[in-house]
Amino acid sequence: MLPSVSVRRRPLILDLDTGIDDALAIAYALASPEVDLIAVTGTYGNVTVERGMRNSLAVLHLFGRDDVPVYPGLDHPRTAAGFTPSAGSSAIHGVDGLGGAALPDSPRVPETRSAVDVILDAARVHGRDLLVVPTGAMTTISEAGRRDPALMDSIGSLTFMGGVQD
């Protein structure tokens, strides 16, 4: 018989513009024995922040994880007055971001606390153990870095999939 191996679960924050790809990222994170999804923060990209948070809450609810909080990030680029998803994003992810999948709404609503504050507080608490994975616009992450560059340098890993910061 092989000895059991204890895997240390690292705290993870997903910063998402929850479309089809990010719904899968949530599912993978929830299933991973290596991470503990401590928060989802919303950004814009595939969809608006509001739609993305709705999608994140619906996916978390689908998987029975109503304990994972969802926080609003910045809802548009610093260089623009607002944000509207591109026709390309809508063609790929659908107007709802989830390709028309009929996921029921979660009974929960997003938290009101700023995603920037949540990320900075998590960096203070978890330091090098913290993993942050942004998959959409990098504006929320950029703002956290502007507010406290040394603290953002202290996190364990910032791994992103594309994205834009402005």
C-alpha cells in the first residue's frame, strides 16, 4: 500500500470576465485538490462585469459552492467612459456569455466590497501562498498594483491568460 500524500491547498483568486472559458476555469478550480478557491472577482471582457458576476454566481451555485464570494472589479478601462463587449466576444460566448446555456440564477448576489481591496487583503493574509489568475482585462489587477506595488510583488503567483490593461 502506498502512503497517502497530503497536498497543501493554496488559496486562489480567479479574476474573471465569466464567459464559457471562465465557467470551465471555475469548474477546474473547484475540482482541484491543489487550490482553495477563496474568491472570484469580476472584470469586463467577454461580457460586462455585471453579467460576468451573474455567470460566476450561477456556475458556483451549479456546483454547490455558494460559499465562494464574488466581488465586483473595475467595470471599464481607465481610458474609456464605459465598456461594451465586442461583436466577436458575443459571437463566441453568446450575448449571455455562456453560449446560451440555461443556467438558473444563483439565489446570491455579488458582494459589495471592491475586488481591488479583496485582492490586496488576500495578499496581506496569504503572501507567497496566494495564487491570482486573471483571465480578462487586467484593469483590476493593475489598480491593485498601483495602490500597493510592494504588496502585489509579495504574492506567490500571478498567472494570466491574455487580457489587456489600460
